[in-house]
Amino acid sequence: MATKTTGESMNREFRNENGELIASSATTVGINTVGTMTLTLIDAQKIKDSETIAEELKTLSDDVLAMSAKYLN
């Protein structure tokens, strides 16, 4: 009998100051499963030129860790 996984997921898009999509992420965490975080970098030059991406990625890391903490034993 299969067990049902309890958890949650989060998807996020990152845009530069011109509104262009430069990165995206997908995260899943839960009980009885492996948590994953995928970060897709779409345009390296625009990421390098972005003034806000570093802070947004730090926020993403904090949010993923907080979400994961809910499912720790």
C-alpha cells in the first residue's frame, strides 16, 4: 500500500528591473519524501546585470529553509 506524502511546493519567478524573466525556481518538501529545489538560470548576462537578484535568491533560500523546517522530525 502506498503512503501519501504530506508536504508543500513553491514556485517562484525572478525578473530583472525591466520585467524580463531571468530565473525561476521550483521547490518541494515533505514528510516521507526527498525535498528538492531546482533553480533555472535563464539568461546569465541579465542575471549578472540585475541589481536585485542576489537579495531575491537569499530570500528564496530563507523561505525554502523555513518551509523545510516544518517537516523536520
